Amino acid sequence: QVQLVESGGGLVQAGGSLRLSCAASGSIFVIGDMGWYRQAPGKQRELVATITRFGTTNYEDSLKGRFTISRDNAKNTAYLQMNSLKPEDTAVYYCKANVNWNKDYWGQGTQVTVSA
């Protein structure tokens, strides 16, 4: 069994920053791609950023320059540094990880709320 646990969400004023973490635990031999996604109320879940095991990153175009994804393979953890936050960044942020080159797992999500 594998679990992903996100943390670091909260309420922040526009222009502020947050750093999200996603820690994977359980029956893990190797973690491949990891990614962050978000879902705002009434909208579909959308890609924020992904990172391969070797550090290659991919971002949703509109978020480049404000958001940075990183990971620590030794800790089975991914991070999302979010700067210059805007009210439209308000959403539940989810982590996804491909574990053991076999299956994708999702975390339970962490709420990010940006006030104007």
C-alpha cells in the first residue's frame, strides 16, 4: 500500500508565497514522475507541474516563473514553491506519483486560498 500526503496549504494574501510538500510512504521501490495538479470550485482538475525522477520539469504555461516544482528522491517527497500568488490560484492542490513504474497514486489534496 502506498500513501501520498500533501501539506503546506493554507490562507495567504495575494502576492504571498506558499510551499507545498507531498510525502510518499509505503511499499515503494522507486518513484517515477511526480506532479502537482489543482482543482478550483466548479472547474476540472488541471496540471500545475510535473517532474521526472531525474529532475526534468514541465509547467502549465501560465504558471511558469511563479511556481517551481522540485523533489528529494531520498525522502520520496515532492515540493511546489508558489510565489506571487493570485486569487485565481485558489484551489485544492493534489499530488500524483507513479510508483514502482506500475501505478499512479493521488494524495488527498491540500487547500490553498489566496485572498485579494
